[in-house]
Amino acid sequence: MAHSASQGDRPLQPFTHVPALVTDVHSSSTSVSVTPAPLYQPPHLINLTVLGAGAWGSALTGLARFNGCPVQAWSRHGELTLGAAIDRCDVLLSAISMGGVPETVRKIQALGLSPHTVIVSATKGLDAATLQTPSHIWHDAFPQNPIVVLSGPNLAKEIEDGLPGATVVASVQATAAQRVRDVFASDRFRVYTNADPLGTELGGTLKNVIAIAVGVCDGLKLGTNAKSALITRALPEVVRIGTHLGGQRDTFYGLSGLGDMLATCSSALSRNYQVGYGLAQGKTLHQVMENLQGTAEGVNTTNVLMRLAEREQISVPISAQVYRLLNGLVTPQDGVVALMDRELKPEWWADEAKD
């Protein structure tokens, strides 16, 4: 971990009070009543298990250990068995890729999980078989367990380098969100809570599609004006999809929506951005994916999203062009032309539901 150099100067001490960089945010539009925060539980009293040892899982493991939280990290290729990993854990955090979620959930179902364990989904994607978000899959399998979604503008490399960041932990059960907040919040990582897990999850999922489009824009060297216009017009598209599927509008203008989109669309550290950039450079999707260090969830998400959009009759012009590009139906240049040639219209937020 990149923290080790700075930690060598002083031993890590668990918090004795709520960190200063901890905030609750509550949307006025939510119908969920939020109860007052319970008595603070120091991280060293919470047993955390992290599923997934990739960049994202490792970054979250590092944040929890920085706070003195005991962590067990599990991966399919590690020595620790899944049964041992989930035994007596208070918080179970899933940072595995979308493709591995259903199988892992089934395995944990067979092993059994305490109904008191808080399940945290930190995966950003859509399931190709069911069209569901990962938190829905966890909830369907463990309806008695509290479910929390963790999402935000969190580039794993920056977190591992100890740079300041922020995230959202969202749940309809306020105490569960607060417990997860206590594990990760510190003076280097600001944690907000809200009561809209679906909107929080969809914001982090849908922005990956947009990041591919922005990567194309930069790869074609279309300039700052074009990129700014693309991101700005992509936001109402994400809001339109997310609210149609049940998320709260305000959530998409927060950290897990606009915040995550800006981070992912502004950094070459984003694997989804790299996909778009590589395609714009003339590489095939296969060539781009072979060279990636990790999974670009936006590729699968785009394909699943188009099925959802067709079923729900949601207008998704930007996502549709990304889909056509990923499936070899257009060139990057043709996709740009198709967006620029769309029918002219007023710019009014009130019209966005109709696109």
C-alpha cells in the first residue's frame, strides 16, 4: 500500500471519536425517515471482510486498515477460503467485478451468512442475465441483511496514494450506512450517507458508459469544447435513466452521480475512459481489453443498458452511440457525426424527460 511510507512515522491509532470528515446528507425528496446516529462504534471493533483483491478492493482494504479496522481480504485465487472469510464478519464488502457477483452470492448462500452482517456492494455494473444492479442481487439472496451501496468519485490509484477523496454510503437503513461510514471515514477520506441506494448505485454504474464516450472524444482530439458539451448533455441522460428506474433526481447531482462522472471522464486512470480512447486510436475492442489492467465495467453495462432502455422505452442517444461503437456498427467518427446531426431543440431541463 502507498500508505506505508507515511504510516511508518507514527503508529496507526483507532479513532476515539467520530472523525471530522463525516457527514450525513438526506434528500428532502426521500420518503425514508432517517434515525439519529447511534453511539459511535470505533473501527477496531468492527470485523470487515472484503471480497475482491483488485485495485478497488485493495484501496478499500487500505482505508479500513488505516483506521485500525481488522480486515480479511478474500479473492478467488487466494489461500483464505470463502467460508473462513465470512465467518463472524460484521461487515461484508463486495468489490468483485459484476461478472463474479452472482456466483459469489450463490456460494455464500450455500455457506450461510448471519442476518446481522451488513452487506456492502461496491461493484458498479448491471447483470447481463437479470438486468439487475449488484445490490439487488445481494438483497434477493439475503433479504434479512442490511444492504449498503458504496460509490463515488473514487479512482483506486489516488486512494492508494493517500490523496484526499470522498464517497457516499447509501442505505434505507440509516444505522447500517452509519456503521459502514465509521469503517472508512478519516481525515483523508470524507464519507457521506444518504437514503437512496438505487440512485447512488445507478450513478456509479451509468457514468462508465459516458466515460467511454469521453475517451473517444479525447482520442479523436475533438477539443475541450466538445468534451464539455458531451459531459453536460450526458448528465441529463443519466438522470433520465436513473429516475425512470427509481433513483432520486438529487442523487445524480451529488458525489455518486455528477462527482463520479467528472472523475471518471477526466482521468486516464479510468479503464472505461481508456476503452474509448483506444477505440478512437483505431484499436479493436479486443486489443484494448487485452491491455487493460482490470475490468472496464462500462462495456458490459452498455450492452445491458440498451436492453433496459429498449424494454423501458428510455431515450439514450449518447449511450446508443457507445453501444454501436462497441459492437462494431459505427466508427468513432461516425458516432460523433450522428450525435451532432440530431434534431435541434431548446435546452430546458423540463424537456429532458422527453429528450
